[in-house]
Amino acid sequence: MNRWAASGAFGVALLLFAGTSSAESALPVQLRWQAPAGCPQEGQVRQKLRDLLGGNAADAAASRLRAEGQIEPVGERFRLTLNIHYDLVNGTRVVLGSSCEDLGGVAAVTLALLFRAEHSSSAPLTARDLGGGSAAVGGDARNSGPDNRASGSEDAATDTSNRKTESENRAADNGALPAASAANADEKFELDEQHRASESHSDASRLRFLLRAPELRADIGVLPEPSYGLGLAAGLQYEAWRFLLSGALWLGQDYEPGPFVGYGAHFGRFSGELSACRSWGFTGFELAPCLQLTLDDVAARGTGVGIASTNPRTAWLSVGAGLQGLWALNSRASLIFGVNGRIATSRPRFVSEGIGEISQVGPAALGVVLGCEWRL
């Protein structure tokens, strides 16, 4: 068991090192980011921004743009709040969406467009450039009423007219209106195409493969004494849902029903578990209630002089529920702590010839698990 505990500690230390290394990579635009586990994390938004900027990302050191982004769950949807700063000018954009994956792309595209605008004109960015008000993406935009769409169209037309006049005045001073307008149009078209390509793969990106290793487990109520084991789990995550199939190998257990009786039993145990969990995210943390179906397989043999077991192997099902907490170390790794309770559908007895019953499976069991989850 000491070797297993050391393996678990090594895995946790490895995760912490990975999270620290990921956080130290350079940003194309100064960005601070907070999002629930399962949503795009800071490293993913940074990488998306680098992809959008391409070779221009190398000029990021000269950018005066700074931003703080936060994704929060709002009922069944998600809200992105993006606070943008350019020297002493500030602006805020709020976007609602049915998928937090889409909101990470929206933040990257917004910052990329502002970065391009900052470097394509000698005039500084204004509060109108930074602040975009509120918007919706995905299904939320389609649910907007006619009045909202009409009002949005009028505002967009006014904003476009003002921007056109302002751009013409700037270009007239520089004597380069046609070239600047064509270059900006090409850059915006390229960014829009890349964003649409990203959205077309959003459904696929919501489905992730999960691996949990290592898992340190302990429970009481199955065998006469508390049990300790090492587990491994694999499964899928779709948005806030997790479906996992796990297995655990438990330490062997020797049991004597009383002192000086001269007989007892040795138990070897393996268990498998199928679980379905629905998570609710907070900043860097998730809570996930789960339903579980557990199969326990126990091999028992009598111990003592002249003792033999009449039922050497027994299996039974248990049903239960649990609660898991997940602390995100980075976009791909989390620490997990969970508790669960189970009720046995049957209560096998372990007996020996000539002696009778040595032990019986308890009606209920309580377990805990500590481990690492990897999202691939």
C-alpha cells in the first residue's frame, strides 16, 4: 500500500508541474482568464489567438492591449465577460452562448481583430472599438425577437457609417484609403473564415476522452475490515456529462472472527464500476453528483488447520450515488476527490466446512476516492 500511495503522490506532483509549465507560456496579448473546468482555459485561448494572428503574433510585444476574460454558467447557458484595456481607455463586451467552447473562440477572435486594428492604423483605439455591449452566439442569437434584430441592425448601420467616416478621415490624412481598406477587409475576411471553421468543429470538441489514473480508493462495509485499493478509469465527457467505466484491485485481507478461535478467512477482491455524473462548474472547480452501479468479486478461502471454504468465489451488484469535486490544474488535468454510498442487491455469506459462517457482506458500503483526471 505504501508503494501505491507513493505512486499517487508522484502523479499529483507531475500534474502540478504540468499546470505550472503551461501557465508560464507567453501571451500574444496580455490576458487573464477564468473559466470553469470543461470550458476553454487560458492556454487554449492563447493558442487560438496565436493561430488567428499567424506571423503577426511576433509583434505582440508592441501591443498595448490588455484583457480579462471570465466565463460563468448562467442556468443552462454560459456568459463571457471580456474587459478590454488600451492605455487608459476601457471597454467591456458581454456574450451569452449555449456552449462555453464557442465563447473561448469569440474571445480569441475579438482580441485578434482589435490587435489587427491597433497595428493597421496610426490612430489609437477608442472606447467604441473596445466596448461591444452585449451579444449572443449559437442558439441564443436565433432566439432574438424581430424588434431586437431591427434595433441591432440600426445600431450596426450607424456604427458602420461612423467607422467608415472615421476611417476615411484617417486614410485621407495618410493618403492611402484604398490600400488600407482592402487590407483590413482581407484580414477581417480571413479571421471570420477561421472562426467559422472553428465553430464547425465545436460539436466534436465538446466530446472528450477521459482517463483517471491513478485512483486511490478506500471503503468500509463490503468486507469485515476497511479495504484499500488502487483503481483506473476511462470514459467520455460530453459538455457537463461524464460516463466512466472503472476497475479497482484491493489489498488482500485476513480476518478472524475472534481472538484465539484458530480459524478465519483470507479475502481477495476485485471490483468494477459504471458511473454517470453531471457537473456544475465554478471558477476552476466543479461539483458532480453521480449514479453508480458496482460489481464486487470476492475470492475467499478458509484459514486454519483443517479448514476449507465451501464458496471460494462470490460476486454481487450494488447500486449507489456519490458526489465528486474536481479542481482544475490546467485545461487537461484535474484533481478529484469523491465520496459515495452503495446498497448491496444481495448479501453473500462466507462459510467454512465444519464451522459455519465466518462473515457476511454488509447491507451498505461507504467509499472515498482520490485521483487525477486527464482530458485527452
